Amino acid sequence: MKKQKHPFLFIPGPVNVRPDVLEAQAEAMIGHRSADFESLFAACENKLKKLFFTGQRVYISASSGSGLQEAAIRNGVHKRVVNFVAGAFADRWYQVSMGCGKEAIKVDVEWGRAVKPETVDQALQQYDDVEAITIVHNETSTGVASPLGEIAALMREKYPDILIFVDAVSSFSGLKLPFDEWGLDLMLTSSQKALSIPPGLSFAAVSDRVLEKAKTVEGRGWYFDFLVMEKYLQRSTTAATPAISLMRALNLELDYILAEGLDARFARHQALAGRTRDWAAKRGFAMFSEEGYHSPTVSCVANTLKIDVGGLNQFLRERGMVISNGYGNLKGQTFRIAHMGIVTMEDMDRLLGAIDEYLEQTQ
């Protein structure tokens, strides 16, 4: 069978992009200090606010999500931050906190397990003068979605003065994350995951509390200074040159997302995740992610059958598809199947059927 040049991506980012969304990037360039750009920016921000379920603000950055991890620390922390680390990307936020010269307290959680309210409570009882906590809601490396709403409720009840910073890079728009209702302070995401546009943009809902805190924090830098971002946001623009072509792609894809309907979109992602987990169980695989805390956007399957994941991917590539091996030390021990963005149930059935074919040939 002839190998397709561009396989369908069942990896946790970058993900598949609609052809017309890709083509939107090829439209003629406009000046970023023009009324046309301000109109584009305002349209994107207003649509993003619907996905974040916020009436406050959403900043748009020409960076990866890691850039906004740094922005959160630079703007919201004088000295002490607690980083809850249950996977590779939570550990990155800890490294960012250290790199920004903060007193970063690392609270390790076993990979594959969720960060739970009792874990947060126990940690915060041990330390004084904590200004913020960081949580990766959906660990791309482990397929675990921590109970963010429960954590937020704990924080607002027992630790109301501590800021809540959330990385929702691989879950945002795959399930409902009501920023205002939960009283979050910052929630960031990236373009190349469930939003289904190319890499290069990141977004953050930011609370008024964070802006007030930023006014008191020195060393915010400039590129990620929220006070600078806010000044330009009021004019529907950015301080530095924006990624105009990517924003055109974003604007169009957001139209698709809102046309599908958010409830329908969230239900589709849950159905895709459920289909994947059911398939794994029937084939004798276990889930690496803790029961009750499985991600709706990426399934991390424990390689209990000890298949050759590299060989499987070669087989899939010949059929125009690709999945992801385990991340870092989990390579070969797990494999990850992403079901986010524009993936349909028909796409998922095609993938799982091909994996079945491989298993029949090799087991």
C-alpha cells in the first residue's frame, strides 16, 4: 500500500487542520496597525472569551503555551509559588518558575495520577506566604485530567488570597472549563491542540486580580508584561507584531467551533475518549491514567501487551495515520492516541480498525 505524504494525526499536537483553515493563512497581508487588523483581533478575542467562559479578558500571544507559563510567573509572583507536578509539562512550569528566579516549591505527584484537592490542601498547609499555585489540568504526557473545579473550590474556600494558574493546553475546548465561575486567575492554552490550528499562538484568560498583582511585581519583562498587553488590548491590538496569518486561521476555526455548538463539541470529545478506552480494554490493554481522571482529548494507554510501538506506527503510516509513543521515560511503556479538535468517530474507527489489523498480524 502506498504511503500517504501527510498522515492523519492522532498525536497530541500539532493536530489536523481543516484545508480552508490552512488556506486562510494565505490571504493578502495587512498592516498590524490598521483598522482591518483591529477588527480581526476583536473578533478572535470575543470568540475566545466564549470558549473560556469569561467576561474578563483573553490575551493573544505570538508564542507557545510555555511563553504564557512564564508570563504567569513574571506577572503574578514576587517570590514564592507552589508547582504541582504530575507530568512533563507541569515539570516545565516548575523549571520556568526556577528560571524566573522565584522560590519555586515542587510538589511531586506520581505520573499517571491526578492532582487532587487533598494534595493541594496538604501542601499549602506546610508553607506560608504562597502567592500562587500552578496546575496542569490535562497532562499531555500521561493522559490525566485533574479535577480542576474541585481544586478551585478548595482554593476559594480555604486559600482565597492565593492565585490559581492553570495550564489547559491539551484540554481547552475539549471540555467545559468555566474560568469566571470557578474563580480562576489565569488559564492558558495553545493553538495546536484541540483548537485545531497550526502552532504559533497561545491564549490566556487573565483575572482582574492578576492585573492588580502585576502592578506590584518588578521584573515583568516587556514581551509578556500583562500591563503592556492590557494597554494594547483596550485598542484591540498587540504591543509587538502579531502572527496575522495564524489569527486568520484562528478566526475561521472559531467560527466552526461555535457553529458545532460547545455542548455538542464537548460531548463529541467525551464520546471519542470513551470509544478509545473501551477499545483498549477489549484488546487487553490497561489505561496508564488513573481511573476516574481520564483525559477527554488524549488517551495514554499502558503497553501491557508489550507491542512494538515503533513498528505499529510504521504500519499505521503506511495506511495514512500516526499515533504517539509514550513521552520521555514512558516511551515504549505507553502509547498515546489523541482524539481532539476535528477528529470524528469515523476517523477513530478507522484508526482502531488499523491497530486491530496490526495486532492480529503480530500477536
